[in-house]
Amino acid sequence: MVECTECGATLAMNEDTEVGELITCGDCGADLEVTGMTPPMVQLAPQEEEDWGE
Amino acid sequence: MRFGLLYSLIRKEEKLLLKAAADRGVDVVKIDVGALTYGLRGATRLPPVDVVLDRTLSHSQALYALRFFASYGITTVNTPEVVARCGDKALTSIALQEAGVPTPTTLVAFTPEQALEAIEEIGYPAVLKPVTGSWARLLAKVSDRQQAESIIEHKATLGSYQHSIFYIQEYIEKPGRDLRALVIGDQCVGVIARTSDHWITNTQRGGTPTQIELTPQIKQIAQAAAAAVGGGVLGIDLMERPDGSLTCHEVNHNLEFAKSLEVYGIDVPGLIVDYVIASANRWPGVSGVPTVVPSPHSR
């Protein structure tokens, strides 16, 4: 379990969650990047940049 | 064989690729593109790897990171040369034209005056695109001279220098869809159509992926387009002209497939991982060059 950095909601982490994974807070909709698993940590995911894409 | 996955964020695609590698008994080292420092003789915090699959979101970061890796003797998929070509629409257009691959009429101009002249030469409607960028961002369908003048002025005034590289293309009256063909190595392995009521049919912008038959015509142009930019794991964007012929308008080097996986009907992540493994064996890094060298920064 980890706390959303934006709204404080409690988020469940799946067993197969990866560091670097993008998850979305079900309460506020914020995109969060998983920065650690032991202990679970998240931060607000980086915003889309102009050169992002395929 | 030590397999690295270079990433910005782990999205559904990257998780599927990690699973495909695990299913093949391959351990993958995840490498956060932003966590390294890249030196001329080695990168700090770069784990030992023989081959790197690039899944970086930022084109600029991918381009430099892969070029550094290549100089360290690490095989990369795709190569920095392919990434450079595919990440720049003008360079892609030149490569397609030089290889004789059908591509829409394209003009590039550097000043607002020449851009306007180029749009008038192409004729209305014309399409104005940023020369770099993806996900159909900032595309403009220009329907008349007044629109052209406004859009050009906005780009020149508000945009970065890159927005003053005016990339102008003929508008193709396509049948409400474009095609995305997937090429791995020298083989076109799948194709989908992306349908939308909007002229932009990118799935990032709401286009719906649908299954279509992989015809010899699609295979031929997709494989030729992939070869034109240097090959690898590539998404080839095609449009159907009113006469039924195909034209290639874009080649994508950082394939997204999560929204279309079931529609492709093939094991896309598995095929990519197999190709990366084969590439590591076929083009091993330069012998004798260690993959981890103490960075000059740490001395």
C-alpha cells in the first residue's frame, strides 16, 4: 500500500508492480510513477514532453 | 547474453516485453534513461549489458543514449541511426524517397514566407506537421490561405526553433482510416487499420484499431519503408490513396502496441524480444570493449 502524493488516497500495489511503472490514482486520477517497492514509494509522473512519442 | 531495457516509464508495453523475456528465461536489466550519466568512455550506473532494447519516451534522450551505448560496443534495438532518421520527419521523407518508397509530396521551408509559398504549391488542403514529435501532436490541416497565414504566424512566434522548420505535406483523401504495419527485422509480421471520423486516425487520438488482411501489397511497401530507414523494430504508417495505391507517411522507431495487441492477433512482445536476442547474437558488441567503464566523472 502506498499513499497518493496528490490526494492522499491509499493505493494498492500489485505483486508484479515494477519500479518505473506508471499507475493512476483511482481517487484523483493523478498519474504516478513507482519509485520504490521496499518500501513502496510513488511520485507524480513526469509530464508529457514535446519530444515524447513513438 | 545480458539484456537491457532502456526506459522512461514502465507502461503496459514494457511490462509485456519484460514478461515475454521472462517467459523465454531471459533476465532483463531495467535501465532508467534518466538515471545514468553518459561519458565518452562509459556511463555511470550502467549495468553490464550486451544488448539494449530502447523503450525511451523522449526521442532526444533515446538518440543520445543509444549513440553512447553504440560507442561503448553495446548492440541496440533500434540503432541510433534508425532512431535519428525516424524521429525526424524530413529525414524519414528523404530516406523513403531515396529508396523509391511511395510517400506523400513533401516540402520543407525555413521562413514563414517560404512556408506559405510551399503550402500554396502543395495546394489546399495541406498538412503542416512539426518536423519532430509524435502522437499526432500539433498537426494542422490547412484549408485556405487565411488559415495558412495564421498557423504559420503562430508557429513562428510561439514555437521553439524546431517549429520554424516547416514540414508541409499533401493531404491524402484516405477512406477514414490509415494502416499501421509492423516490421521486425526484414519481415512485415502484422498490420492493423486505425479508423476515425477525424482526419487524424492515431490511436493516441481516439482512432479505433481494427483487423485487416496483410496483403502482399502492404507487405512489400512496409518492408521497403523499413529497409529505407535502416531496419529494426518499426511501425510503418501507410495511407490508401483514392486509386487504391499505398503511400508511406511515417516510420515509428518506438513501437506502441498495447492498445492494438489483440487486433494484431500475433505475439508482438514475444516477436520483439526474439528479435532483440537474435540481434545480440548476430551483431555482438565490439570485441574487447567493456560494457562498463569507470566514468570520467567518478575519477
